Amino acid sequence: MSVQDDNTIGRLPPLPLILGVVAACVISVALVWLVAGATVVAIAYGGALVAVLLMLLLAARLRTGAVEQDLGLPDWSVTAAAIENSRRALAVTDRANRLTCANTSYEEWFERAAAPLELPFAPKSRERLMIAAREAWRDGSAEVELLTFEGTDKRFRLKVDRAGRAEDFLVWRFAEIIQRRSYDGLVDQVAGPLGEVMSRAGLELALVAPDGVVQAATQGLAERATGGSQASLVGMEFVQLLRSDDRDRIFFAREGQQGSPQTLVHVPLDLPTASRVSEADQAPSLMLLVDSTVGIGSGWDGGGKAAIPQLEALLSALPLGLALTDRDGRFLFANKAFLRAVERESEGLPQFPSDLVVREDKAAIADTVRRFAKGASSSGDMAVRLSGDKEEPVSIGLAGIRGMGDAAVLLSITDSTEEKRLRRQVAQATKMQAVGQLAGGVAHDFNNVLTAIIGYCDLMLLRHTPGDSDYDDIQQIRANSNRAASLTRQLLAFSRQQTLRPVVLQLPDVVSEVSQLLKRLMGDKIEFAVRHDRELGPVRADPQQLEQVIINLAVNARDAMQAHAAKTGRQDWKGRLTLATRRVSARDVRKMGSDIMPADDYTVLIVQDTGGGIPPDILSKIFEPFFTTKEQGKGTGLGLSTVYGIVKQSNGFIFADNVRGTDGTITGARFTVYLPVHKGELPIAMRSEEEAEQKASEWSGGGKLLLVEDEDMVRAVAERALVRAGYTVTTASDGEEGLAEVANGTEDFDLIVSDVVMPAMDGPAMARAIRRVKPKLPILFMSGYAEEQLRNEIDIDAMYFIPKPFSVQQINAMVAEVLAAQRDG
């Protein structure tokens, strides 16, 4: 204990009184000297008088000290005794930072009797001390959460208060911060009251050292392991207490298989950290033995006897979603199917069933569960909306059960995840079909207009030569008409009504054709890479449409990477677009377990980017027509829907998913196109204009044609083109008129050229009626719809097809080819 002694100084008499006493003494000595006439007598008298005065002054000082003691002035010995504390170090300093008083803990912790500001704390801690001292002098108190002593791992917490009658002292209170371990005091708990409670519940505990030796155990564990509750398991090897059978079930070694199986749960008490690896390595483990008779089947009245020990395992194995609640409506158990059905696999089971549903249904399901729990045994079901899916209600079955301990209500729900997915697919297909029908109708009418425009341009160009004043204008009109025709093909593509010109091709050849264009489209900040697999099978597809698929996917990836860079704010971003082809065999498809793709050989095109991926909530919507994530006015929503339509019309499949990095984060999107390997013969495809002119020149036999078309402008331009080519043309404005021309027999036609969609009697109906009169008369259909759709409606011999819009050269070439085929056949 360190106390600085500050003796109490007695109060002195006032100065006038002292001067008076001195004057009186001098006067009295002078009088004695005058009266006696002897100097010796005067000196003796004066000495005696001074001695008496000194004795009186000493007595006065002693009485003053006693009075001050009685008045309660500070006594530092009492203060030092009061601040003694074994868990706190306390010190008192004055305004000069001198240590006035300190308790024993202070001297022992810091090993020196110095003021706190003079102790060897770490530099940052010393700075916190000085700040705390200034705040305490200014505000009356201050606190520091962490102080470290230089050269040691000791840590302290400090509180400083200003004190004293004149507030001229600081009281420093230091508390040591002790890092407690998870197993401190656990030996006494396991062997004491906690162990008794756990044993009564059928749970046994053992504290086992890292070398496998038991440090403490419950009395119940000792009784079951040795047969006596008073036996001590300390020092025994824990593994020697147990044994397992051929089914890996665990039993007590003494009881063998005659006893009940145990579930062993290993609980590490301290996890190693960077600062305490060696300490954690020495930490013991808590071994928990759960008897098979403990769990859901245990009696709710606390008896601890199992009604149905294997109930939980049985419910877990069932595919139906099942859960149990107690009488208060709290969940006891739910199997994986139930968690999957309520979309809680990752979050786990909540406390009450009402936590699974939307706010409006909480009260209803809570009341229903309590009614089934406390009433007579009954069952029923109710419709609720889950909090994760607020649009579609689900049906939950409830049944009150008795005699199963805590379990009082059984909840059941069917996992409808697959059903919901199929429902969404059907809705998507219905939407695509409706939009496709609308787009197909618009494209058909638009194709009729374009056929007339292109045809008249061709007829006008026959009368003009390069250099004429109108030649360039006509060519410009024709070029814009062809551009409009490509837009109609795009409309028909996503509705899967486009007329394809399929050929047998190799997918790498198509990729190489568009590679240079893609490099220019990507720009300098996006790296473009192409990888091809070996031994790829040929595919049957329209090469121009496949190029459109690749370009659309690449442009979509470029926009995604640019948007991701703008979102992250990176100016030095670099993207990567990868095109790859792969060979996938039927065996690989079967391993994939896909319900959508049949098991067959496929050639696969993969387009992968680094654009941050597709948000999961829109992943199922990206192929919908008119759906776009771009800003208004910057996207039509037809790009990916067109890709989807072209791939599906080519008998292929397309899937979109996200690519994850090594750390599990989404790094980009990937589109995978599966095209079946071609194994058959290819039908005749539509000729290009150059090929059409060459083919038309090969036929010079002429012929009589019946032209059936309800659109006047299309009929007029086709008639003029065919007449100019040397054919005799008879026209009809609808199917009934065309049938009458054939049935009347006034003309013997070599070929019928007919539209498909017409009022009253359409082209297929007219064709079927004509075949009853003229079984071998060939028919050339022209339409803006797809050839496949027409062949599904009518499949007869000697039937040919030309898609709209067509040029004068193309229709002449097609007629010539059909007539030549009939002659040669």
C-alpha cells in the first residue's frame, strides 16, 4: 500500500495576540529587573516565563489536532483500506499527477508505485490515458475500453473519475480483460447439477481431452458404462466405453446390442485461430450421447419414454412434405420435402407455421393449428399463400394426432416446385403462341405488300438500264424493300413461322463466317476467342439464320458487359466473349437427365461472356418476346426471342445459365445451343436470285398456268412477271374461282400457282378439291407463312412452295423448275 503522509498542521494564534504576549513578557522582565536591581534574577524570571509559554503553545496545538480529527478531515489510511479490491486496481492522483494513494492490486499488477501516466503502457494506450485524464479533469469522468501493457499480452479497461472536496483528485479504476475459454468451469458443470439434468433427459455428456482421456462425465454415463453411478470415468479412454455393430450403430460396451442405440455428437469446444492455435489444440471436446429413445417420440409429460423412436427417421424418408408441431403450435420437426416445398431449405425451419405464410394468412393458420392440437382427433386442409410465393396459393393438410408425446399436429404439403415450373412453361408457350400468331398475321400481310413492291421494282428495272435517271431510285426502293423483308423474317423467326432454307453444314464454318464481323462489333475492350471441338457432326439448318443467332447472342453479351462495367464504375474494364463448339453424344444427354431434350447426338454452340451474369429473377423471362432489361427506347425485346424461335424451328434447344468463379460468385452468362446431328437427306432449298436466273433460262417450254391470289397487287405483278417469261396465265381472285376454272375444263393447265390464305376457300382446301378432278396436276403454293406449317396442313404429291416476298426472277425460276421436274418425272 502506498500513502503519501500529509501531517495536519495546528492552527497558530493570530499575530496581534502573539505580539501582545511578547510585549507583556518584555515589560514584566523589565519591571522585575528594576524592582530587584539584579540582572540574574531578571534573566531567570524571563526564562521561566518563556518555558511556560512554550508549554501552553504545545498543548494548544495538540488540542487543535484532536479537534480537526473529530471534524472528519481526510485520513488517507482509511481511504487506502476502503479501496482494497482483488479484481480492480485503484489509484488516486492529485492535479500534479502525483500518486496520492493506491491499493495492493495496483502495485501487484503494475509492479511499481508510480502514477498511471508514468506506467510503461504501449504508445497508443499511453495516448488514450492522457486523453482520458484531460476529459476527466474537464467533464468529470472518462472511460477507455482497451489498454495494453508494453511487452506483455495483458489488457485492461479503465474508468477515471474526478473526486475530492475541491475536485482536485482523480480516481483511476483499472479492470483486467480476461479471455475466457468455452470450457472453463465445464468440468464441475458436467459432473454436477447440469450433468444430472441431462442424464434425466436421456442425454449423457463426457468431457474428453485431445488424447481421448475422459476428464469429466455425467453420473448417468458412468452408470451405463460401468454399472455403478458412483464410479469415476476420469482417466479412462472414452472409445473403450463404446462399441459399434456391423450396421455402424453405437452401443455402450457393457450393455452391448441388448441396450438401446446411441447417437454420438462430437462438439469441439474451441476452434483454432491465428492467435491461439496452440491453446485450441489442447482444448477438450464435449461428447454428447443421445439415446435412440429420446426425441420426437418422448413423452410430453416429461416421462422420457419414447412412443415411436423411429418416427423422425420414417418421416424423413417419405417424399411427401411432413412436419410436426406441439400443442402450442411450435414446430418440432420437418422433413426435407417439407422444407423444399415451403422454400426454406437454406434458411431452416421457423418457430411457428404462421412464419411461413403471408401476413394476411398468419392468424388463420395459427388458429387452425391450435384447434387441431387441443381438440378431438380430426383432419382437414386449408389454402394459404407462402411468403416466398405470394401469387399462387398452396394447400396444407392438417391432422390432429394423439399418443405421440409432444407431437400434436401433423402438417403435410406437396412439393409443387415441378408443377409450378411446368405451369410457367405452359403459360410461356401459350404467350409465345398468341404473340406468334399475331406476328405471323402481320408478317403475312406485310409480305404481300413487299411482294408487290419488289415485283414492280423488278419489272421497272427491266425497262431501265444503269445510268438512267430513275435506275438508282428504283434500286434504292428495292433495297429498302428487301430490308423490310428481313424485318418480317425476324417477326416470323420468334413466332417460329419463318421459312428456312436449310442445308447440311458444319457449325465451325458458320462461326468463321461471322468472326470478322463479331470482332468489329465487340470493339477494343472485349477479347474475342473461338474454340472448336473435334469430330463435330453436321447439322441441318439455315446458315443465314444461324449467323443471325450468333450475332444476336454476341451483341447481347457485348451490351451486358458494357452495362456491368458502367454499373461497377470501372474505367479500365476488359471483357471476354468466348464462342465454342462441342460434341455431345446421346450417352452424355442421358447422363444430364434432361426431360426436355431427347437422347440424341448434338452439336453444341456455347456463347459465354463476362458481363456479371443474369439476375435469377429474370432468368426464366429472357426469351419472352418484347422482354428487355435495357432502358426504355434502347431495346426491342426481340433479339433473344428471335434466337429462341430460330433454334426451336431448327429442331434445336437453347438454355441460359450463369457462370460462377472459383469463389462461387457469378462472373458471367452462358447461352448453350443444342442442334441435332443431321443423319438424313436435305430437300431442295430455295435458290438465290443468281441461281434462279440460271435455272429459269434452262426451261424454255412455256406452259399454261392458273394464278390464284386474292391480293390484287400481288396477282397483277405475278401475272406480268409470268407472262413476260412466256407463260400463258389465267387468273382467279379466290379458291372457289380457281376451282371453277379447273372443274369447267375450258383450259388444260400445266401448273397451278396459288396463295395459301384466302377468303372463302383457302389454298389447301382448293388443292384437295382440284386433286379429286385432276389427281396429277402440280400445285405451287406461295405464302408468307412457313413451309412446315403448310405441309402439316396438306401433304400431297407434286406440291411445291415459294415464300413471300419473292422477286420476279425467283418466281420465274421456281415455275420453270417445277415444270421441268414434271417433264422429267
